[in-house]
Amino acid sequence: MSKKILMSMLLGLILVLTACGGSGDTGSDAGSEETTEENSSDGSGNSLDISATNFEFDQSEYTVVSGEEVTVNLTNEEGAHGIAIDEFDVSMDTEGSTTFTPDEPGEYTIQCSVPCGEGHNDMESTLIVE
């Protein structure tokens, strides 16, 4: 009986550590790309390189050009995170890359799509489409 309890506790600990603090390459899904402070169209289109840590993205704002395809690259530097941009049906629950084309200029919210802990609800950035 004690072996069952010990195994259950060990399994629970592994699940908690994996969900809360682990980082690693878990594949890609549609939706996001990493951005740097400056995004520019250099002939290869818009590119967003987004780096996520517990509980923030590397930038508060990312800028892209309307009507051009955007490649989003998401890298998890700390913890397990994803991104969602609801207005463009962008959704990534893991690291990776995806593309979308923003047709309407404006400001849109980029949110973490993976419940990552106490700071999850505040994990947002702004996408500016010019």
C-alpha cells in the first residue's frame, strides 16, 4: 500500500514541476512568433519574435504592417507559455511558429494561452498593426 502512495506522490510532483516551471520544445501550433524591439519588413515580410518568461513577454508592444503576412515565432525562456490573438484566430499552446495576415490596422491584445501560474492573467502585450 505504501508503494502506491509513494508512486502517486511522485507522479503528482512530476506533473506540478512540468506544468509550472519546465521549459522545453513541445512542438508548434498555429499562432505566434517571437519579436524583437524593432520589427521591419526587409523583403521577407513581417516577423514577430516573442520570448516568454514567467509571467511576461519580452516586449510590451510589437508592430507589424497591415495586409502583409506575419510570421510569429514563440520561444519559452522560462516556464511553459503560449499565445493567442483572438481577432486573427492566432492560437499557439507551445513554442513554435505560425503565420497570419492582419487586414485591419489597430491595436490588439496578445495573451498567454497556457495557464502558467499566479501571474498568468496579467501576461499580455499589444500588437500594433499599422
